[in-house]
Amino acid sequence: MRERIQTLDGLRFLAALGVLWIHTWTKFGNPRFYIGKIDIANLLAIGGNGVDLFFVISGFCMYYFYASKTQFSYHDFYRFIVKRWVRLSPAFYGATVVYILFKLFVLNYNVNIVPEILTSVFYLNSILARHNAASHFWTLGVEFQFYFTIPFLLIYQVKNGFTKVFLYLYAAVSLLGLASVFIFKAQSDLLTDQLLFRGIEFAFGILSARVLLKNIGEVRFRAVWVILFLLVTYCGRVLISKQVLSLSASYYNVFKLLGFGLMSCGFAGILYLSVTSMGWLNKILGNTLFKMMGKISYSFYLWHGFIIEIVTKYTFPIFQYKGIMGPVVSTVIGAIILYPVSLLSYNYLEKPFLSIGNLTTK
């Protein structure tokens, strides 16, 4: 098994911090912040696509760390699924229980306990969203959908070639997603948080891993490429904005699928540039703080919704009329509180299972 890639931890941390930011910003009603005519808050909103970056990273890791095997059999398929379940489930199940108890006894919500527990137990969170213990748990459901597809690529690429199998799997998935928009129109909203739409994000992660394994050589003008991929990512973000989606009453999810594709292409390019960098990009993303936070980013992501509820309960009355200062201060406070919480979760609900679930692949 290949060694852990430090710059990936930096990207994981930025993704987790971006998710924390966007959810906190939303809690405050998405306040604006202008410098001249430029809405800085709108630029920072790309942090909300930390989930999309997580999916790209997951696609990269699952291919990069498993494609080195000379053969990947159906027996390995079973072992792969079990390892991923063991790796993710203890922390996820623990968080599910805490969120349910929090909603019951602190928020005084009516909770369907059994459906919410079973939804998490079987990773149906993206399919049965109304039974989610926490709204952001939908991503775990999509992640597991991906885990049931990547082994087919690993099994058949040796015999049939990577390109052919890759296109069969992920181009077909995306085409089905596109077809669903024209068949179901606005009702295709139910599918936009499933693999049919999100598969393209994992696919670009796989492609970046494939390019890395092929060792195409040194990248010149790395800073220029970073800027280019950032622009591609932002264009993808624009395509899923309300202004663009409102252009079509029935087929707006076509823009979402294209937006997910562009964002994941940009993120995959940045990921590739990061993991191959030996210079400034490596120093930024591979610094001690980012490496440390990247290691606990999974727990950071799991618990951030819980912490946001607590923090904003006290900060919102103070900062609700002070523009972007409210979400900024709340994000900083939330991140500070999340560090020890995530560290405890990592040490007791993740670390004991890493030898089984493969530390390097998440």
C-alpha cells in the first residue's frame, strides 16, 4: 500500500473548512460583502463545494491506492466493501446517535428514531434524505454508492483496458443522469444527490490518479495551471448558481450536471498539481497544521453541523445585523471547538479501525 500523501490532507482540510464556512454563512442568511463592485462573499461561496472536492479526492484515493494491485478479484470486491464499511462506520454511527439525541433533548424535535438509525446503518442517507439524522449525511450515502462501482473498474481494466471500462461505467452513469433530466424534468431533483449526477466528480478524481500513475513528467508553469483550474472550478460553480438554474423551469438540472463536471475537472487538476508539487504548493498544503487537520477531516465533517447549531445559538443574536462578520467569527469559533471534538472522535472512533479500513484511502 502506498504512503499517505501529505498534500491530500491539506486539500481535505480546506474542503472541510469550506463546508463549515458555507453552512455557517447560510445560518446568517448569506450576508454580502463588497470590495468595490466585487462581491467577496460570492467568491467565498465556492467553499460550499468542499463536498465536491471530497468526492474528487475519494475517487483519486480509491483508484490510486488500489489500482497498483496486479489483480482485483470478486473476492477483493467483498473485502473492499467491508474495509470501507469498517473505516467509516464507527464514527458515523456514533455521530448519528449524538445528532438524534441532540434533536430530541436540546432542539425538542419530533424524531423518528428507528428510521433515522436504519438509514445511517445501511448508508441510505442520500436516498432517504427525510430520515437523515443530520442533513449533511447524504454525502455518506453517495460515497457508498461509489464504493459499489469502483471495484468493477479495478476488476475489468486489466482484461479490457482502463479507457473502455472507465467509459462504460462513468460516462454511462453521467448519460443516465442527463437522460433523467429530460425524462423527469424538475422531478430529477431527487437524483441530483445520487451517483447519477455525482459520479462525474469521482470519475475526475480517478482520472487524476490515472495520470499520476502514468507519470507523465514534470508540470511546467504550475502557478498558471493552478489559476486556470481555479477558473474552471469557478465556472462550474456559476453553472449551479440560482441565476443560471432559473434560466430553465424544467431542464435546469442539465446546468447542475455540467456544473458538477466543470467543478470536478478543476478540482481534479488542482489535486494533481498538488500531489506532484515539490515546491510552493507542497509547502502550503503540506504544512504541519494542514496535515494535522487533514487527518481528522472526516470527523471534522461529521461533527460540524452539531457544533454550528451550538455556536450560532450564541453568536447569531450578537452579529445578526453586522454583515459578514457574523459567519466569519462563528466559523473561527466553530473550527476552534471542532478541533478537540474531531481529535477525540478520530482517536476513539477512527484510529482503532485504521489497520482494517486502510488509513491511506480516506
